[in-house]
Amino acid sequence: MPPKNQPPQNSPQQNPQRNPLQQNPPSNSRNPSSPTDLTVKARADTVPAGFPATELVERCLKLIATTTSPIPRDVFTLGQLFTRASSVYEGILALIKHIDNSAVADLDKDWEPFDAYTNAIPPLERFLFDFYQGYAEEKFRSTLPPSDSTFNGVLYVKTWKVDREFISKSFKALHHDDLNLKGLSPQLAKSLIASYTTERQTDDKTLLGALLRFIQDNKLGDEYLEKGAKVPLSIKAMKAELVEIAKKLIASPYDEVASSVIIRTFMYFAIPCTLILSADVEGQWKIYLRKIIIWEAFNSLIVKVKAYVNAPKNADEIEELFSEIEKLLLQLGDTDIATAAEILSLFKLAPVIYRMYHGRSVALIKTLYYLDRHSRKPENKAVATYRYDLKQVMTECVDNLTALSKIKLDIASFSTDSAEYKAKSKEIEGLFDKSKPLFESLRADSLSQYVEAYSTAVSIDESHVKEAKEKLFPSTIKSGG
């Protein structure tokens, strides 16, 4: 059974003198070329009142300001993205006011600004809809990995990587020709293509600084390692190497790829450091996480990352090590009927499924992961042949969730009463139903727990989407949205 969800027990203490990454964050600014802090009240209140034609844009900006503010990992980068979207909105308002004050004699001259702002509203709305859907859930966006399970720890890292890619695409989308936003003014066009490296670097240093403080303050030592390593291993030495890697990173010109590699190295390393010392993790997991094979993998990773930082090149080999560490953390070792590939595929699908179906999809994945781990225990070898049935269900889930992740969903027109939603809900529920008989055949006794978790996830999916629609699109509710 998965460990209970509990808050972190090993919160790091502030220690700026020992942390080479501790810096004062940049001050607030409306200048697109400098970092901007994203606070709930301040940013929501800076959105000016618009016109009926821009009501959706105004509502989206205010909602985004409040929902993305508590996310600490990308606060400055998101702040800059918010500033640029706001500047487009303000550019539209300026043109509307200009035309509102025009005279008949200016008609021919005013066609161009009229055409510019009317063409800019729909693509800006679409950008903001997509942005809100991408950032509507915060569960796996804390600064430090969750302290309750390796499953949530790995998903935390993967969510960070998906967020990073999503933000990069969002910046590019704001100045892409398809959006027609640059036509509002030359100054706006210049601001939309400006670099956001300063903001990204600030967020990366802040996050890495928090992870470094955690690892420095964490009490896990060499005495926790399983005995019998062929090559001497030292957690203390690994921590020291990570400190040196961090120092090397900040002493070098900023490299976004290298920064991503190093941050994920710290994230993965923090997972066993947290769980082994946590009072809320099952003893069998603590014993497993002390195994030599896990720390040998971390030692190899740190050696490779150190070499990469000293001479940056292709990071493919490190990405392979990340995948290997994920398998080890999730206890996905080889079995007679291997399911590691399917489980990892499901984990990778979770962050890219739209919010409407995300919670129940995660509940389904957690159910399959539990059954997989349970059936691989030595004491359950007698029922291992039923793992073939489990693998078939996993394969079907991968295929269905992959197809689901590729469907572009629009929260504005989405309705839980629609035939499409009911069909997709029934499809996912059908996949979950296929897992139920496996509890009996694999002699797992937690079916009721996972049924309840799935039901709760469905309720949360629907209530959160309905609440978002009420805030963003209240007019759609009257028609049954």
C-alpha cells in the first residue's frame, strides 16, 4: 500500500552563508526586460478595466494573477509572461480609446488601428485560455519534493520539466505571427520578443538554492547506507560534490539546459534523503531506499553531471540516467513479466492530460502502480502469472491516455453535460473497472481504498472545472456549461 500523504518533515533552515546561490531577488518592474514578482493582490489589481469586447481577456488576466501567484518555482518567469500578456491587453485598450475619441475626418487613418485591435482580441483570448488550463493545478509545484512517496516525488520532477517546456512555448506563442499581436505597435512587438533569460535564471537560482539548503541541512548520512558495497559509497561525499556542482554552475555563464540538468539532479537526490528520514513512510520503503543499487546510480549520475558542467555537451546520457533512477525510485525492477516501460509511459502521460480528466487519470495510474508493486513482491510469486493480465490493462491504458492527451480541449466551451465528456468519462472508468478483478487475482486487499480515491478524483475534476467556468465564463453556465 502506498505511504500516507503527509507534509514534509525535513523543511530546510535558512543558512545564507553556506549557500552560494542565496541572492536578493530582482525588484518588481513593469519593464518586459526585467524580472517581475507575481503577487496575488498586486498583480490582479493592476489589470485595468476594459470594454465589453475585452471582458474575457480582463477576467482571464485577473484569474491567472491569483492562481499562478502561489507557485514558487517559476514566479519571476511567470511574472514576466503575465506582464507581456498584460501589455498586449493594454495595447488593445489604447487603440479602442483612440478610436473612441476619433472624428469623422480621421476615419481612413483609423482603419488600421481598428483592424489591429479587433484581430488581436481572439488570439489573446486563446493564449490566455491555454495558459490558464496549463496552470490550473498546483499540487506538484512546491519548491521541494513531496515527502510522502517516491511516486509523488517523481511526478513532482516531471511536472517541473513539463512546466518549463510549457512556459518556453508560451513566450514563443506571444510573438508568433499566427497570433497577430505584434501588429499593435512597434514598441509592443519589441517587448514581446525580448529575452526572458534574467527571469528564468532568477527562478532557477532560487529553486536550486532551496534544494541546496535542504540537502545541506538534511541529516541523512553514510550510516543509513546498506552494507556490502563493492565500491565505497558516501552520501556525505555525494552531498559535497553537489555543492561544488552548484558553485560551478553559478560561476559560469547561464545555460538553460545545464541548469535544468542540475536542478533535476538535486530534485531526484532529495527524494530518498526525505523519505528515509520521514516518520510517515512505511518501513519497507525505507529499507528499499537504502539499497546499494540506488546510491550507486546516484553516484554515477553525480559523476556524469560534474563532467557535464565542466565541459557541457550532449545531455542524452544523463537523461538515460534520470530514467534509470526513476525506475529504481519507483521499484520497477525487471520481472518475468516486465511492466516498467508501461508504468513509466503512464507517469509521463500524467502531466500532459488536460485538467478535465487529469485527476481520475492519475487515480487510475496510481491503482495500476500499486498492483504492479504488490504483485512483484517475493511473497506473491504464486500469483505472478496474473501479471500478464495486468500488463495488458496497462498497455490499453497507455494507448487510451496517449490519445486523450492529444485532444485539444477548450474550457470555454467544455461541458460536463456534453456527449463527448460523458463518452470520455465512461472510457476512463471502463479502464479503471478492468483493474478491479486484478485485486482479487493478485491477492491485493485495498480495492475499496482505490475505488474511493478514483471516485473522489472524478468529483474534484468536475467541481474544479465548473468553478473555473463560473469565474471565467459565467455566461456559459446559464446554458448548461
